[in-house]
Amino acid sequence: MRIFVLTAVLTVAGAAAAQDPPAGHAGMQQSTLAPSGIVTTPADGAMTNGSPERFSATFPHPMILKTVTLTAEGQAPIVVAAPPAPAAAIVSVALPLLAPGAYTAVWTAEAPDGHKMSGSISFMVH
């Protein structure tokens, strides 16, 4: 019985530790599920090594990515129009080469039934 209880305690402690990674690790990118159920790459708060090649979003249901607008302090906004594509749970668009700096990406998407969604993330290019 003692072995069973000890095993159960260690299993619960290990699961809790796996769900609560240590904070404060600069430079680490983690994909975390946003409250809306949407996951992006780059992730909100990411610090990338070099310019990301693509912006992608994973939705809880099929969507069509429309635009991604990138802004950085002191630079003109860059509007990236997504090419026509069928609705999918994972959508993406190629990004232009980005200079080092802090960026905000504002995206818009539309579902096949016409409902629209939008969101924004911030990330840094090193």
C-alpha cells in the first residue's frame, strides 16, 4: 500500500511539474494555447534568432487567413496579404525579411460561414 501511495504522489508531482515550466528563460519560445484557442508562430512574446520565415496560426476550426500587418517603431507598416487558400485549421503566410527589432503582428481571418476573427501578437527579431 505504501508503494502505491508513493507512486501516486510522485506521478501527480511529476505531472504538475511538467505543466508548470520555470519562468524567466529568455530566448525560449513556447507555443502556449491562448485563451481564444488560437496558437501562433511566432508565439506572442517570442524572441527569434533571425527573421521568421512564416507567420502561422492554428485555430480550433477551419479559417482563411486574410492579412498580417507587421509594425515596428520608426518603420512603415508592412501589410502581407495571404494568397487565396481553402479554409484550414492551420493557416500561414510567408513573411518578408525583417530587420532586428520589436514587432507587432495584427492578423485577420475569416471562416467559410463569413464570421471574422482578428488578433495580435508581439515578438522580437534578434
